[in-house]
Amino acid sequence: MRLLVATSLVLGASAAPLLSPHQAAFSSHPPGELDGYDGRDDHMTELLERYAPIIKLSGIEEYFPSSIEYMLSHYSFSLLFENEPRLRRKNHTILTPTHLDRFPRDGSGIFLSISEPHNPQPFLDDRSEYLYGPSRQESFRKRDEDGRERISEPVYAFWVDQKRGVVDLWYWTFYPFNYGKPVGPFGILGHHVADWERFTVRTINGTAVSADYNSHRGGRFSAGTVRWEDVTQVEGRPVAYAAAGSHGIWPGPGEHLKNLFKLVDSTDDEGAIWDTKGHVVPLRWWSGPETKEKIIHKHQLHWLNFRGYWGNKGERDCWWHNLIDICQLVDAPPGPNRRFNEPPACIIAPLSTESSSYFFYLSSTAAHWAELRDVATIKVDQICVRPTNNGDDDDDLDRFLNQDMDIRAVSGTTSFLGLEQHFVTIQPCQGTRSAVKAYRLSLCLQNGKCISTSPERKVCSYEPGKAGYKIASAVSVDDVDDWGWSM
């Protein structure tokens, strides 16, 4: 029996997020070039600097961050991998920030590659020591009075206007190398050249309300959305912890990310400190949520248009590949210019003592689709869960959801209002220790037949004035992110 385990989710490749069901369509090649460099404004830069994170690296970290310029000079060739690989020798007139998108099709399918041996098992080849990053070189080492090393590499930050006063700030970090993780009897798997990781702050009317801590592909392998009140801060800026080797971003020190193979992201407060304020490269992602035109970057930011991969292609010939689908060396990730018009990992909502209330919007695409099909009502399903055993009285939401659950839905219906805000009230989840987990929408005809149903959006409930998330049988949801999905 072949056991295919998606371990690439947890081995440090910050691969492109799966296309979110909540994302509205946008034009990837807009008429006319919108310039993400000349078009930025002082407000965008000020907001990105205001919430620039302080990232604490692990005390056992060996592979440090760098700028993209540092790494571009080390690539030796590019590999175009379609039906069969085609090799291209290096051309450093292209391997520069201003020309990287001059590959055919903006580099789609291309792996920027190094020629030196780069498997760190049992040790990294001397010719590949640049993969440790500039901070490992004595001439670049900077230490403060406390004896801890200081990092001063750039962080690449996208300013994403989501409308209704919501602006998401996506901070991307770059590392020349990602060190893998022990996977049972197979040894350490998942090394790859180049590593992109991300951290997001959501602001409303210029004030932070939450932060999303991401590692690898996100989802259940990440810390997800944290209320701003619960974020560790220094002078109003968030503190984040980068996992040793794989660099995933977490809200605190400790061990994270246990799964089938007991893989662990380890963070601590003993390594180098990377204060990104003053080192932010401010970037726009699109023209805005109304026109949905993705920025085509120019000048020193041409490299953001590159659609290929930032390192070598991985191995496929290890003897265990039929058992688990990765080897010691895996594919490098794509760059940071991905799709950002999506909601946080969790919709934050205060608990309610009576019935639940849901305020929400449809995207223009979803509303238009519904109008063409004479949709009359929207059914809202409140997804309720309850432990299959008695469990304990712990009201922490994360620990509560980490049990075997019975799943039920409590529903309510409201009239279809197009692009206007919708509202519905729903009865609380019923039964002892039953709690709201998520909600979803269905578009329905006048006769009650529902013709399209969305995926779920996770709901994280909290009690005002108290830290963390708590289980709740009823919630008050004010969802500002448009709903849109494949219909």
C-alpha cells in the first residue's frame, strides 16, 4: 500500500497558497502597467513601518536571512521544467532585480539554481557556505550590548487594500536555505535552496486588529490568526519567532507543529534579533479591490514579476519516495508576489449570550452570478461541534477543537441583497459544551432550492476583556471580507 503524506506542508517550503475560495477574480495582466514603485505613497510606507515586526531567531539557527540581491549573485543556471528539463547557463544580465522577469513567460516553470553541492547531510559543502547567509560571515556580524546578534536584512512588505477601511500588511522574509526536519526512520528530509516565509497584520482605519502567523503552507500547520490584544508587542509593533532551520513564523517560543511524524517547529528567545523597522521594502499588490488590477512592478522591483522558483528542483529518486513523497532535497518555493485578496485564517468574533448574529458581504462576482440565476435568499449555516466524549471543562478554543467531534449545523435565512451588507440571526448551538466552529453560505432560489454552497470560514470566539479564544455557543460575527467561491 502506498502511503502518500503531504509532508511538504511542514518542511519549510513556503509554497504558494492554495487558491482561496474567498478570492475574487482579478486581472493578472491589466491594460497598462501600474507601477508598484513610483505609485506608492507616504501613507502606505508609514503604515508598513509602524507595524514592522521584530523577529527573533532561534539560538540554534544556522541559516540566516538575506536580501534577494545577495542570493541572485550565486545562481549558476536556470532549469526550465515542463515535460522534460531544459538547462540554461547563467546570464547575470538577467539575474538582477531589474531584469529577472525577462525570462520567457516571466520565468514560469523556471528554477533558479546553484551548481554547488547543497545537501547538508552529513555536512554542508565548503563551496556552499554562502547558503548560511551574510550574518554567518564575521564581517557582517553585529552584536548589541546584550551580546545578542542583530540582523539588518530587508523585509519585503505588501500593502493590500481590501476596502471598507481594511488594509492587510504582508511581511515576507527571505533566506538562502531551508533546513529540513527529521521524519521517522528516513532521516532529515525537506531541505531546499531559498525560503520565503510570511507574517500578516490586519489593520482597520489604520489601527491593527489582528496578526496572522504563518509557517509553510499555513492552515492547521500554523498558529493562524491572533487578536492584536494577544500579540506580544514592543512599542506597538508585533514580536514574532522564527523556527530553527525552517523559519516558519510563530507568536511565541516553544515547540509547534506536531503531526503524524511528530515534526516540530522549534522557536526560542535566545538567538539573533531581527528588527525590521527601517528595513522595510514597501510594495503594492494591486490597484485596489474595485478595479482588481494586479501591479506590474518596474525599475528595481522588476524581480517581483518573476513567476518561477527561487532555487533548485528537488530529488525524486530516493528509495522511500513511493512511501512518502519527499526526499532529502525538495523543490524550492516561488517568490512572494502571490494572491493576497483573502480573509485571515480565522474570523474573530465576540461570544454572545443569546442568539448568534452574522453580518457579511458577497463579492461582485458572486453577486452577479446570483443575480443572473434569480437567487432570492441566502442560507447561513452555523457549524457547531461537540466532543464525542465528556472531555474536561477547559474553555480554550484550540484545545477544545483538538478533540473528536460531532458536527452539526444550525441555519438561518436572509434575503439576497446583492452587494449590500447581509444580516441574519441564528439560534445558539445546542447541547452541553457545543460550540461554534465556522460558518458557510448557500445561494438559494425562491422555491428554497440552494444551487451553490461555499466552503467554511473558521470562526474564533473570544470573551471581551479576557485573553485568548474561548468556546461559545453563540457569536456576533461582523465579516468584512467579501464572500466568493467557485460556483
